[in-house]
Amino acid sequence: MNNNITNSETDFSKTTYRTKKKAGDNVLNNYPDKVSVPTFKPYQNALSLLPEGNAYLQPSINVENLKFQDGKLFFEDPTGVMRKISEVELITNFKTKEPIANINGLPLLRAYYSIILQNYLQAIKRHEPLPKIVTIYMPDLLKYFGYSGELNDNIIQSIVGQMSSFHNVIGVMQIMRNGRPDKSYFPIFHFEGYDAKTNTIELYSPYLNKVVDTMYKEAIKLNQRTKQPILDKYGDLIHLPANSYLIKPSIVLERNLAAVEFVCIIIQVIEQAGDNTPHIKASTLIYRNPQFEVRLNETDSKYRSQLLHRVFKRTWELLREQTDLLTAYKNIQLPDPNNPANIPTMRTLDMVFRFPHDGKIKK
């Protein structure tokens, strides 16, 4: 089954009117305008399969018999005996296809992260905790993605399938314990199910909730002398930039997943550059996109340049079509998708892409 969301016109139900009112009072109502991309450097890989930084996604052993307790992993054998999982057992060879090739839900994961982040920030303002389980009305979710077709069984299965692609993936977070670095592990999703009667899905992401909460607290701006939080004139905390809000939610519908990931990486590079000219090597882009790196390495050598052409051309197109870079940065220069000089080959992976501009436009 193709788990990408498609614009099928098949009506899922023409006889049952499952309105939002019938879905109940706990349905999520707040959706962000954009897909959020972490730019706070210690957590820039929180939604990536690149195992670097304070948080990242880790393909793992079959997690059906894993139990999470206080951020630690235990394996339950058939007799019910629990044993702690060692770090060695969690290490996955990223050069092999099996662990990461079938993970096709990264754009959807980024969308859920954005939704959870927005609702977390609003809960903070109300001095309320973020609800663990999020109930989402499916038509609202599809509207957020910019999907214009009718809700149907294929769409529901697609979304569930993309979520299921994380069944052998865990979230890893680096922490300090008793003055020493340590790691905690969290499930990506607890999928509580799809209720056809109310047209809703329920999910709980221990990992995304933890990432959002940790980044919010660690990005609080501190007085360098007193190490106390700095407040604005209204008494609210001031934060260092932690997320970018330049990608349109409709990017979730894009089929070229490698290009989508490149867009997210390039957004990070541009937003983190400050007064410097944003730049990145083609080889570095590929390194930071492990799924594409595996795919490229496993492609027959005579077709690799074709693959590079297809993915990079689409990347440059998506920067224009699915981001607000052109309106957020004054005179920003983006690579021309139709200029062969902007498309790397296997012999030119050291080429550097630059994104010069005259500063961010103040709103």
C-alpha cells in the first residue's frame, strides 16, 4: 500500500454525517499556520534519523516487547521476565536498508510536532498542562494539510500507515544524570485508534511531548551574570529562537520525501545563520538525510546522478512553492531548479549551496 496521502475523490461515507459537534468536547481546535522546524541546535535533529545532538529518532529492535519505565527501556521475554536494554542492543547500522527504508511518516511527524507545540504554548499561557492524549477531528487535520478531496478509507489508512511506520523507532534524548551524560528513550506514538463514529483519531506521543517541554525550558534566555530568567515588560519569559515557522502544512502531501527533508534542513541552515551567509555542501545535506543517503548508496551507480537530479530539482522547487522564504527574507537568492549548475552529481558532491539575503523582513 502506498502510504502517501493522495487526492482520491472516493467518499468515505455519504450516509453518515459525522460532524465536529458529535466528536465531543475534547477535540483539538488549534492548528498552527505552518509546520514547525526545530532550530535550537541541541535539538535540531529531534525529528530526524541522524543520531546526533540531544534528541533524535533511533531505529531499534522490534519494540513490541519493549516496556518504557522512567525513560528507561526494558525487554519482556515470553516468561514475563524484564531485563534492561543495553546501549549496544539499540545501535542500528544506518548503512543498511532495513531499519529506516520503510519509515515514510517524517513529514506527518513534523506536522504532529507542530500541532503539539502550538497547543503546548497555548497551555503554558493558560497555566495548564498539555493533555497527554490528543483527539483530532479528521476533516480538520486534512484541512490543515490543504487537502481538498473527500475523506475516504484510503486517506485514513494512509495516515494510520504513516504513523505505523514508526513502530520500530524510538525517540532518544540525551540528559545529564548525577553529572554524567545519559540517555532516555520514549515511544514515538501511542496510537489510541480511529473512531469512525466520531471521525476522530486519538494519539499520544511521549517523545514529542518531552521534546517540546524540554526545548521550551532550555531555550529560556538567562541573565549571564545571575543565571536567572530574563522577562519582558509584561513579565513573560524571553526565549532564544527554538523553531522556524516558514514551511506550509501542505508540504505533508508531497510525494518526494527526500526533497521534503532537504527543505527542512535548508530552513534550519538559513534560520541559524544569523548575519552570515547561509551555506551548506551537497554532501552535508545528504549526510543529514540518512534515508536518502541509504537510498543513494543502494542505487545502481549508473542511476545515481538521475536520482540526485530528481531530488535536488524538486528541493529547489519546494523552497519556492512550500515555504515563505521569499517573503520572509529580503532579496534571498534560492537555487534555480532549471539550472543544471545547481544539481550535484556523484562527482560534484562537494559543491556548496549558498542562500544570500539582505536580512529577515520585520513584521
